[in-house]
Amino acid sequence: MFKYNIPLPLILFAFLTIKQLIFNNTVEWADNVGISVATFLFYNLWEWTSKSSKKNKDD
């Protein structure tokens, strides 16, 4: 389950890092990692709850 959800936070991390390099000339690594980890956790929670609700509808 987790390996399918990893590309979204990685793409977000790369996007934020490249955007900061181009426009700010500095990269805020802690913020980028924090946002990426929060995205990963939220997306996993979203998938988990949607699968749980589908199981309940099938019963």
C-alpha cells in the first residue's frame, strides 16, 4: 500500500525544492520535508478511510 503512495510526496518535494531554488535562491529543507511527510500521511489516511467505507458499503 505504501509504495504506491510514495510518488506524490516525492514529486511535491522536488517541485517545492526547484521552485525555491529558482525564485528564492535558498531552499528551506525542513519545510519541504515536513510538507512532503504530511502529504504522505494525509494521502495514506485518505486511502485507508476510503477503503474502509467501501468495505462497509459491501456488507
